[in-house]
Amino acid sequence: MMRAKLSFEGDTAEAVARSLDPDNLPGMKAEVGEGKFEVEFFAERLGTLLATADDLIMNAKIAEDLLKREVGI
């Protein structure tokens, strides 16, 4: 089994983490702190690990873009 951990930091990190929470799979572990959040996840295959990382990064970018546009963070 392979493991990956992504860390996000910035003014919108906590809000982005909350927006991604419904997408978290049972095997994912997210930690949210002041101005940052980390997501740890596991997969059997490298391709699955990379695809999950890509999805998380893209969803985080979309959430951040929406927050900046709509809320002005």
C-alpha cells in the first residue's frame, strides 16, 4: 500500500478544507489548523494515488477560486 500527504497553506486553507470534506473517502484523513490543512490518503496502485492527488488539487483550486471571487477572501 502507498501513502501520500498533501499540505495546503494560505488565507483560504480552512475554508477550502471544509468545502472538500464531503469528497473525503473513508481511507482519507484530513487535519485542519490555522491557515493550513493536510490530507493523507492511501492506494494500492501508484496510478490511483496520482489520480486521487490530481483530483484533490484540482478541487482545492476550484474551491479557492470560488471563495476569492464570491467572498473576496
